[in-house]
Amino acid sequence: MPRAFPLLTALPLALSACLPAAAAPPGKPSVVFILADDLGHADIGIHKQRGDVKTPHIDQLARDGVLFTDGHVTAPQCSPSRAGIMTGRYQQRFGFDNITTGPLPLTEKTIAERLRAAGYATGMVGKWHLEPNHSCEDWARREHPELAIIDGTVRLGEQLVLKYAPARRGFDDFYWGELQRHRRNYALDGKSLTPEGGVSQTEDYHIDVQTEAGLAFIRRHAGKPFFLYLAYHAPHVPLIATQKYLDRFPGDMPERRRTALAMIAAMDDGVVRMRALLEEKGLLENTIFVFTSDNGAPLGAHQNRTMEDVLPVDKPGPAWDGSRNDPLNGEKGMLAEGGIRVPFIISWPARMARGLVFTKPVISLDATATIHAAAGLPPEPGYDGIDLLPYLTKTEAVEMPARDLFWRFWTQAAVRSGDWKYITAGTDRAMLFNLKDDIGETRNLIAEHPEVAADLRRKLAAWADQLQPAGIPSGPLDEQEAKWYPQYFGKTGKNRTANPGE
């Protein structure tokens, strides 16, 4: 078991909910963007879904900023979701629908590249997952036919992978790694290492190391605007926690749940330490702080298991990671709300309202567009997200106009328009839900409102025609989807046309 990393900054009991009033500091805001990994909708305390969750500092961030109760990501899987965040575009526009269709093309510009060009110091810590991986067969055949592909596995060389690394995508500083192995170009004491970076190995707890790397980056660049992208590898498997965090969750519960809660608590400590350092440096007021997750919780239904099954904490491979999506239906890998609706918080004390609960649908692309606008950059017509700042300011906030949100993943596609959500999956399943009345997606209303379903289907088709490849997916559900959809929706949608109005 990794040992706990020593805290270098004393933890305050809580950051004050009522910080002293002050005029907005001059200059561009800094940005701290924290991305959790497989964190479910129910896994922050302020959502008030589970009594066992302890996230006082994430909850305080929401009370000091804006809590989005209807916040989404662009995919129910890590890599495509992260590609959307980094580019501010639906990742399907450049063919990155899922992990196997990566990497992030070098022709796509990241928010880090844009901010660095605007004078920002840029840093990336933790999980990247936008580089080529061994499942990227189509990319390998198209871009690198010289690569060997054996039994569906692409044989990648390190130098080729590094062409897609954070250092090549706009990040000056990087501490890149998920567990104990990191490629880094600065040390935790803040000292610079070789610009191209080297590999280090540690026995310290990976979540605490990622926090320390984030703090070190802030200290290195406190004198100028900076953009820190801190992508924790938690509570993603493998489930690992130190006794310090496990001790916070006594009582009878599945050990996978206890370990996930401990990992979430470690991230929560990271949030307060980041905010405490920003306050110490006089930067908290003019720092945009984002906290969200890359997708919803994986619950393991595709393995014909339930969350109540007893699984060892150290079970290898995909399984329930101990996180929860209550009260949402579905899980990671699905376009049900449990796969794409996630914790979503933004704070900017200098400009944004404090304690606002924002109930309209937003998407992770909006966070990218908001950061872009706040940095004073000219409008980017290629963005699919919108700048949220006009709707979140302390004074003179305006009403956000209606718009539609879209998803495509594996053999699934979905569109959200107001309270209505239409999902198609495979060749024989189409569902229509009113999320205002039915957040758990339990009542398929397609028979009662065929005209709504037909209209949403047309909107979805028009959007999908802009993608690479174009079109709404067709064909049967894959092996995992074929287990998920009956598990969560029963026979709902069966024997109904997948093309209402056609």
C-alpha cells in the first residue's frame, strides 16, 4: 500500500463562505481545472444523494461559486470526453467517438495552446489519455501503416506516442501519469527538470502526488496568469487508498465503496489545498476554479453483476469502481443520464455569482468556451460550447437562451432539447423522456409524443451529418450495450421504430 504523502500546507478547517469583498484584480484570471475520473453524480455531498459521501471542500467550492445541477460531458467514456474539453468541440467532429478512434488529432488546437499564445503559463498534471493507445487500429492503418498490428493490438513506439503528449499540445509544464509512474519536467519542490521531461517512479499515494504536483505548478507561476489542468486518476480503478483516508469511512459497507469514498476524500483535500494556496498568494479572487468528472460511474452491469455483489477491492480490470449515479439511470458507457450527467462546479469570485444553483442544461464544452472568453481571447467560431459568464455574473445576469445538446457513442445517439431527451440505441430501441418530470428516465413517452420524438430525431440526424463519419449509428448493440439496456430499461423501447416520423 502506498504511503500517504506528507501535507506541505496546513489545511484550514474550511475556507470562509464569505470572503472579504474586493474589486476584481487587474489582469487576466488564472484557471484551475480539476477533472475527476469516473466520479458519479451522487458522489459529492452537496448533491445530497448519499449519506456516506464526505466532500466538504468540494461542497464549499459550490457554495462559493455556481453549482450546475444539469451538467453534462460529451461522452460516457474518458478519452472522447477529455478530447471535447481540450478542444471545446464535439469530438465526433474530428472522428474521436471512443477510445479506439483516438488519438486527439494534431490538427486540433487545444485550449492550452490558445492560452499559452495569450501569455499564460500552462500545466498538466495526472491522466492525459489523448495519446495513441494499443487499440487505435484505424488511426494506425491510416497514419502509420508501417506499425505492426498483432491480434488487434497496435505495437506503438514511445517516440510516436510522445508526439501526442501534453508537451506537444500546449502545456509548458507537465507531471503526466496516472499511478506511480510519471513523465515530468519539474519536480515537486518546484525545480525545473529537462524541458523534454524524464520518467520517475514513486511509492507515494498517487492522488496526493497529483495534488502536490498541482501545488508546485501554482507556486512556480504565481506571478502571472496560469492554466492548470489537474486530471486526477480517481476514483477510477485500480481502487487504492491509504489508511489515512480509509479511516474517515468506518462502518459496514462494501470495501469497494469504502475505497472509492477514500479516494474521493483525497481529491477533496486537494481542492481545499489548492484554494488555500491561491488565497495565500492573493490569487483566489481572480482564479476560475472548475470541478467536474469525465463521465458517470461504472456500475458493472455489463458483467451481469450488481453493486451489491461482493467484489474484492483489488479485482483487476473494469468493474464497479465504488462510485454512484443516484438518482440517475444507467452508467459509464451509456447515453442514459448516469453515463453523461456529472458533478459540475465553477467558481470565479471576482466575476461570478456566489451560491448560485444553475438548473439549465450545460455541457463540458461550455467550460472551455467560458475560460477562453474570460482570458480575453477573440471569439472562436469553431467552438460548440458557449461562454456561460453572462448568465452567471453577480449583477445584470441575463437569461440563457434555449439550445440543443447532442451525443453519439458506439451504437447510441441522443439529443437534449429543453426538458426532452431522445435516445436511440442499436436497430430496435428508441426512447423519449421528459427529464423535468422523470430524471431517472423510467417512463418512455415515445408512444404518447411521437411528434416530439420525430422532431428530435430530425435534429439529431442533422447534427450527426456534420460528423466524421457522418450519420446516426446503425446496427445491433455491441456486447456491453446489449446487457446494459435491458438491465436499466427492461423492454422499454423494444418493438418501437428507431426512426419515428419516417
